[in-house]
Amino acid sequence: MSEVSAAPAPNINVPLFWPALMAQDLARQGLDLMARNVRFLEEETRLHGGIKPRLASPHSVRLRLRTLSLCDYSGDVADGLPTLVVAPYAGHTSMIADYQDGQSLMQTLRAGGVRRLLLTDWHSATTDMKDFDVDQYLAELLACIDDLGGRVCLVGLCQGGWISAMLAARFPHKVQALVLAGSPIDTHAGHGPLLRMVQDSPMSFYEELVASGGGLMLGRYMLTGWKNMHPEQHYVQEHIDLYEHIDDPAWLRKAEAFDRWYENPLDLPGRWYLQVIEQLFKNNALAKGRFVGLGRALQLRDIRCALYLLAGESDDITPHEQVFAAQHLTGATEVQQRMVPGGHVGLFMGARTLDTAWPQIAAWLVAQGAGSAG
């Protein structure tokens, strides 16, 4: 019986076979591309509201009030005055002060010796909170201070700075030292897109936004506004960057950490929001001594404690002039000020500023009497 010889393998170097090889390669690339696109779409969903914010460091909740939870990072027993970090209440969560392990303002302050340490974790406003005004937030911040013994060091971040300054002006005996970081104290000083936008938009524009939110200033409206300040970055470049780095786990972890905070905005009470826009940003009432807080016109010159001012060189949310104006507007007994490279958000969770500026601020707080290790 004769053997049947196997058919010879095709010579793939012959041009006749090139289209078939190309088709196989395209099919394989097509599957890879489809898988990459699926990963991209899944990650897009996660980054844009699919992962929820959380405070990075261990803590307990000392008080639960209507507007905030008072988070205690003190841990071990410590002596000295408590330091209360007042996070911004301007549309994003307090995660900005406790961003991620190894990149956290709260961790930096503790490592710098500030051991009696607390943080305001602001709540998103619900419909029954729509008529809350600034007084409501001042009153609950005051309740926190009294619960801590009646005298504290305050660290105000952005909007948390002007409400801290209000409280220090209204009750100067309750504040031992005040840090204002990226805080708009004189809202008409300097130049920036936020200042121009507020000045150019009539109050009716903001009133309509609140009305469309059922009496709330919805966080998603504010998020859109922030993104529109840098539209190319947020609507084009960030999606290109994600697609290019979809197979880079380290890049994705960094992006997820940021968007866990950035893409999950808080809703604000409409009455509070309109009061802030009109009185603070349009009329500059706090700097002019015309803002009424808890029944009295607040005078910044009544602030008599030690003062530390921190500003970002390229901050387009709060230009440094708005922060450093506190030096001549207050009656502070001692004033230190520092300008650091970078923008607004980097003041609170940028690795460079956390490594350089904030350890010095922690040492300054301890020198002012802030609680250190016992």
C-alpha cells in the first residue's frame, strides 16, 4: 500500500498568500481592539461617578450634626489644644484633606506632631436643607469647637478658610491660631476666571440654577462649571489620556484616586449658595466688614490670633492676592505667609506641597499650642 504524502506547507513568502495573512492579523487586532475598547468604557464609567469618595485614614466620628460629621484623627492621648481642619464646602467632599494613604493632609499634620486632630466632613444637602444659610454652618462649627473644649486651632482650606475667619472674627477668644490655605478673604483682589465669571453673571442666572435644582445648587451643575473653565482638558484630553493608559495599572490607580473625589460633587443648600455668591463674591461683604454672622457684622480686624497664610502661585480659583489680603485686613498678632508652586487643588493634596509646606505649618501649629504627642 503506497503512502499518501502530506500536502506541502504553503510558502508564505509568496505574494499570493499575503492577503490571507493580513486578514488573520487584522482579525487578531480587531479582537484586541474590542477588548481594549471594552476596558476603556468600563473605566470611563468607574471614573465618572462609579467609584465613591472615602476618607483615607483611620478615624472615629465624634459628632454627627445636620451639616457635618466631626471626624477625630487623634488616636492616642495627646496634650494641648485641638486642631480642627475645616474642609471646603464648595461642591466636593472633605476627601480633599484625606486623599489617599501616603498623600493626605491629615496624615502630614499628624506626622508633623499635631496629634489632637479633627476634620469637618460636610454632608451633601438634601431638599429639607435647601433653606440653610451661612449662620447654620457657623452655628454647627461653633458646636464642634465647644464640644472640643471651647478653644481650638483652625486650619481652613479654601471655602473652609472664610468660614473659619468668620468664626474667628465673631468669637476671637475661641481661636488660638488660624491657618488660611487658598482661602478667598478679599474676593475682589487679584484676577482669575472665577472672579470674572461671578462678576459677569447676573444673580438671576444663579437663582435660576437653584430653582432648577428644586432649591438646591446641584453638585453636577458646579462640576460642569469647573470643567468649563478648562474644557479642552476635561472634555478631550482626559479621555485621550485614559485610552492611552488603559493598560497601565499605576496610571489608572492615580486617576481613580483623583476622580473618586472630583467626580462625586456635593449638593449645596440654595439659600446658602445664593448668599455666598451675592454677599461674599459679588459684594465682598466680609472684607468690607458688612457680612452679618450670627447676629453681628463681622469685623476681620477682631481676629487677634496668630495667622498663617498659604497660597498657590498659579491658583486660578483663589489668586494669592485674595489670601494674602488677610494680612492687612485682620488684627492678627503674628502673620506668616508662604507662596508655593502650583494651583488650587495642589495646596491641599499635592505631593510636593504636602512634603514641603505642610510639615512647616504643622510645626508652626505645635509652637502655637496645638496638641502634640503626650
